[in-house]
Amino acid sequence: MANEHYYLWIKSSCPFCIKAQKLLLENIKTHTMYIMDDKPEELEEVKKLWSHTTVPVITVMENDVETFVGGCDDLMKWLEFKQGENTSD
């Protein structure tokens, strides 16, 4: 199984950000959250880097390769896909 670590750039008042963190906790996924409430310029740079316009911005590091996941809905699909990958072994 791949060694994976998720990264989330969030705003603390965003319901989708809260839901994304809950999904990772429920699926027992290691993650780091960056709360960007007081860092609008940094958040814009992250959004620009990944061509994503909303929060959360979610990436995953697997075997030293960082992959853009997307937002909360994308994370749900990603986790479902990963779960299917692991059950087909």
C-alpha cells in the first residue's frame, strides 16, 4: 500500500473544509491542514499553483510524488477510488 499524506489548505469557517477534514479522519488518513484565515495572499498563491479557485485545496503525497486532488467533492471521489483499488488486490 502506498505511503500517503494529505495536505489541505482551508478556511476555518468553510463547511466544505470541515467536511474534507472529517472525511480524512473517518478514513484514518494522515493529513496536515494549513488554516489560511489570516493569509489571503498565501492562499491565492496555492490556488494559483494548482489552478483551483475554491477552498479547500487538497493534495496528496504518495511515494514522494505530490498529486492535486481538488476540493471536498473531489476528495470523496478520490477516497472511493482508492478504497476500490485496495479491495481489488
